[in-house]
Amino acid sequence: MTLKECKKEEKVDREFQRKFKFEGSITVLTQMMVDPAAREKRGGAKNLPLRPGEILDVIQFTNQEQILCRNSQRRYGYMPRAVMLPL
């Protein structure tokens, strides 16, 4: 990884911590898959787009309805628990 890529990732992580009021280091708890039977849906301000079959990194189990996740493009957002399947 080049220095430029490393700095870009650090910037994305800082923006995530500010936007979601996340304190501490960002660690991946587990990986989960979006239900392949789920319907595709665009993301919102703090929600990730719903792509069936996508593997997501779980950052935090926030509440009974949502999980804070990171996708393969290093974008952060909430995902409904109802559409998540354990790997």
C-alpha cells in the first residue's frame, strides 16, 4: 500500500468516526452476508446500499434493528439486521 492510499484510508476512517460519533479504534468483529433473497435498495445518508449476497465487515452491533458495517469499497453505514446472515 502506498503512502497516498494509506493517508486516504486514514481520512475515510476519521470521517466515519466523526459522522457516526464512533470512539476508539475501528475493529472488525465478524463478517456477515446480505441475504441473497433480499431486494436491492439504494443507501441513504447513514445507510449502506443493500446488495444481495454482499459480504460486509461488522464494526458494531448497534441495536436490535441495525448493524454498523463496512463494505468492500470501505464505505461505512447501517444495515438492517433482518437481511444479514452469518457466514
